[in-house]
Amino acid sequence: MIVVGADGSVASRAAVAWAADDAFRMRLPLRIVHAVDRTPYQIHRFSPGWAPDLPADEGERILREAEALARERQPSVEVTTQDVEGLPAVVLRGQEKEAAEIVLGSRGLGGFAGALLGSVSTHVAGHASCPVVVVRGDRQQVRGEVVAGVDDSPECEPALAHAFEQARLRAATLRVLHALQLPVHAFAPEAAYAMDEVRAAQQQVVDDRVNVFAADYPEVVVVRETPSAHPVDALTAASDHADLLVVGSHGRGGLGSALLGSVSRGVLHHARCPVAVVRPRD
């Protein structure tokens, strides 16, 4: 199934709509989850004058509206809802074993006004073993293209597999991009680069990655690019013309967003289309 978090925010509503569409494409049921930490409402000193059922009532309203949106968007998709007590990031991450993917808005109601990526989406994208899709709140024009970032590490293979499948489901072009930023020769005169060899090696990385999956997806048109740029800059630029940007994650840290590599963290903050972070399943 596909799991989507709902909190009533603009980004959350966009995530519900995106998840309903993906559930339709993948022929999977959709579970809408609302999670709230009710601990502050249970502290005795807050009791006078407070309505103890307020958080629960609000959660039910949010779920009703999200379910109505999903059913209007894709009437044939099976939709269920869950109202769960607990920290949203922990609750949503706890869905990873059942979920084919988890979909989240880029920033919920609890974030800072200027933040592009909320703490919940950062935590879930940095920890969940299933694909995590982060959706912004603005309406997206359909472009007919999926972008995948690759490199020479094995961590990118699950991401590329996901990108191929998404391109197939959408009948979209797949743009596979391996960006490499080289030092400017003027500032590193001691470094002798055989540019033709570097370019050939960069192209070989893309070809090797694509060839692993291309035979299984003959219907997917693949465009291969090897720009000389920082990966975050190149992928962010490519996101302008994409319906989805797919990246792997090299993060191996133990806290917070440390499990997100620098590239995946960068594109989550700056990409202008939904971003899927895909790591190998445990």
C-alpha cells in the first residue's frame, strides 16, 4: 500500500493528491495517516478551560477532508484512514514495513515559515527503508519526464529501479543524470586532467547503470546526461522540467537527517518538483 501523512496543511493536501494518483498508477490501496502528539493536552495544568477532545476532533476533520480529496481525485482507489497518537515522524516511519512508499508534504503546519523542508519529512526521508516522496504545496504542471540522479556507488541502483518503474507507469521519458564537478584548472594547475578520459568514464557510469534495467523496460525512453556541475545544482535545474526527481542516499549517520546524504538532502531543500528518496531495503 501507499501511505500518506495528512495534517491539513497546503503541502499535506498536495501530498494526498499525489499519493492518490500514484496509488492509481501502481494499483495499490492508499492509507491516509494523521498523527499528533497529544501529551501537551494531557498535562494537568493545561486542563482548565481546554477541551480535551479538541485534538481528536481536529484529527477526524483532517482525515475526512483528506479522504474526500483522495476519493475525488481517484474514485477507484481503495482508501482507509488512521488517526494515531504519537510523534508524527515516528508514527509515519513505523509504517515502512507495510508501505510500498510513504508520501509527505514538504513542510507541515508546525514548521518555521521560511523552512523549505520540515522536520517530519526530513526525519522520515532520512530513516525509512521504503521510498519516501516529499511533495511541495504548489500545483505542478505535468511534464512527462522523470529524472534520476546516479553515480558509481551501489546505493543508486534501487533509486534507478524506482525511477524506471515510475517512468513506465507514467509513460514518461526517463532522464538519467550523472553530474561531476571538476576543479577549475586555474586554481589547481598541478592537477592534470585528461578531460576526454574523465568524460568517457562519466558516460560509462551512466551506461552501466542504465543497462542493468533497460532490457526490462524497453518501452521507457532514456535520455543520458553527464553535466559538469555540482550534483545538487544539476538535479535542481533538471527538476524544473520533471514530474518526479529520484535520488538514492549515501547517508550513514545515526541522528536526524544525518542518514540523508548531502545530495539527497540538498535536492529535498531545493528541487522544484516532488522528490523520491530511495535506499536499499534492510
